[in-house]
Amino acid sequence: MEVLVINCGSSSLKFQFIDSVKEEVLAKGLCERIGIDGGRLVYQREGYDKITTEKQMADHTVAVKMVLEALQDEENGVIKDIHEVEAVGHRVVHGGEKFSSSIVIDDEVLKGIEACNDLAPLHNPANLIGINACRALMPGVPMVAVFDTAFHQTMPQKAYLYGIPYALYEKYGIRRYGFHGTSHSYVSRKAAEFFGFKPEASKVVVCHLGNGSSICAVKNGKSVDTSMGFTPLAGVLMGTRSGDIDPAIVDFLYHKGMTIEEIHSLLNKESGVLGLSGYSSDFRDIEDGVAEGREEAIRALDVFCYGVAKYIAGYAAAMGGVDVIAFTAGVGENDTGVRERVCEYLTFMGVKFDAAANNVRGKAAKISTDDSTVQVCVMPTNEELVIALDTLALVQ
Ligand code: ADP
């Protein structure tokens, strides 16, 4: 079954067209600057060069139309007819407590997603626009919503409640939801199997370290705790996000004269590795800085790796041990230095790091020694494939 996977932002739309049975990407790309000047579509058929088309896109419906035309293009397309798009899988950021798994989209589901808009005001409305644009252009084609939060709905109450009045949870749904669920679900399963464990009888910690980072404790195939919270701002330090801070800092800055909007921007866009280093959010630049002995780079990386290690050790307590630690996403898959520094903290719990094996990027690899009590690996994530597979399973 050929599935179009859509990940819609407020002014962008990423897509992949996937043969979900063969698990192969046929084409992929991105529409940028939708609804604003300078719109463009970048399209790439697998194995061919990227093609960039500059064109104004008034809204997401126009963008989806361009994607469908590109897929049918005589020269670079991969289908002859729009009907070869057999299903569409949509990434939806927030499913609240309503959605604990992927679901076929109907009017009722759309209402449910809309009811979660409050919880993800920047993301869910954009996801809905993408769904509606696809429904308008491909009537009758089954569509599936795959939620970032759904995998974490198995967390026990003790992991998801905050220490604030319970009434706020009941009234507004203020609790830990967690994100990156498709990645944690996929990588935890792959990593367990990689070392010969059955996912349903294993204790895995997944470190999804990218621009946004989150750690997840996966016990017997189910998320039991995760570092992101009510929003994706919580948890470990990230590229530009602060991660966990004392909430009283918000109050303090407010009384120093900053507006709520300025504080929001500070914590989301000017903090994290960028804020601590003062020069970059990109871990490649930070590693270069560390190699040159730049103090600001060293402190940013130190805070990051220390924070990741503390979460892993905490999740060992949460699960009563750890069988496998998996590193994934842009930083986890590529930054050998981060993996080494994080693992150094974990020797006390039986992690024996294999420095030679660690010299690997972007592919599945064991990076612990044979006599390590805890197995450690690099495991590339593939969120689009999970969306395509969930779509296939539900539509069939
Ligand atoms: P997102 O959270 O946006 O999906 P990714 O998972 O793609 O992000 O991660 C992007 C980040 O990965 C970059 O900002 C960069 O810091 C990091 N990264 C990519 N390649 C390398 C590398 N070779 N070494 C260190 N870090 C890398």
C-alpha cells in the first residue's frame, strides 16, 4: 500500500510517499513559506536529485495540490494517477488523553483533535489544516492520525501527575503528556530486538536527542515515563529550549520587567545549548568549540550530557533496571562525543562503553562491550515510516 505521510506546520508541509509494505520511500519533500512571500516546493524522488520549484502557495490546500502534481509529474513523478495514493497518514502533535493510539480520521476524530488545540496551540491547528486540505483534494481516501503523545498514554499516574492541585489536572488537563512518541515506540522496539530481547519483556531507555530532545523509559514495550511534559519545553536541555527549570524563574523575570511573550521566547528560542554557549544551537558547532577548548562550548555540552545521564539513571530506578540504552535522532545518531560523555556517568550501573565501536554515525550499531551489563546502541529513528505502518495497519 502506498501511503502519503504528511507533517504540517503553520507555514510548512513535509511529506514522504512510502511503499508501506516494502517499507521504502518513493519520494519526499517539503513546502515552505505557505501563505507568505517566497513560497517553494522541494521535491526529491528517491535516488534522484532534488528539484526546487519557486511558487506562491496561498494556503495548505494549494501546497498539497502541488505535492500531488509533483508526485504525478511525467518526468520525476512516482505515480500516474492520484488514485495511487491509497491512504494518507498525518502526524498530529497532541492527542491529549483522548487518543492513546493512532486512529482513522472521521468527523468525530477531527472534533477530538480540535478539542486538544488548547494543549498545543502552535501545532494542532496546523495539523488540522493539513488534514482538511488532504480531505478536500482526496475525497474518499482513508486518512489516519498518528499522535506524538499517544505512546505515552500508558504512563502510570505517579509519572504523569505534577505536584500542583489535583483540581487543575481535572479542570484543564495539566499533566505530563510527553512527545516524540512515534520515535520512542519505534526505536525502543528496534533496540530491544537488536540485542535479542522481546520488546514485551525488556527495559529500554531511549534517548531521542535532536534539536528537541526527550528521554523515555520503555518497560515491556510500554512508555512508563518520559522527560518532556505538559509541553515539549520540559526535560533535558535542548538546542534552543531550556528544558526543566525552576518555575519561579518565570515569575522572577516577569518582575524584572520581561513580558510573558518575551519569557516564552527566551525559554523556547534563546536558551538550551544556544543560550549556554552563546553562539550556536547546533551540536556540530559545539563539538568544534570543545575541540578548540572554548569554555562556553564545554559548559553547554557538560550541562547537556550530565542532564541526559541523570534521566537515564532515574529511569533505571523507575523500571527496576535497564537492559538497553538507545541513542537516536540527529545528535544521538551522529554525535560520538555526546554518547561517550553520557555513558561515562553510567559505569556505576554496569555500562561498559566501547570507544572504538562508538565511531559510527546514522546506523544501527552496538557501542557497549560484550561484558557490559547494560547494552548500549545507536538506533536510527524513522518517524515517517511508523506513521506509514500505522496507517497501513489501520486502513487494511
Ligand atoms: P529535529 O529535532 O529538528 O528533528 P534532528 O533530530 O534532525 O532535529 O537533529 C538535528 C541536530 O542534530 C542538529 O541541530 C545538530 O545539532 C545535530 N547533528 C546532526 N549531525 C550531527 C553530527 N554529525 N554531529 C553532531 N551533531 C549533529
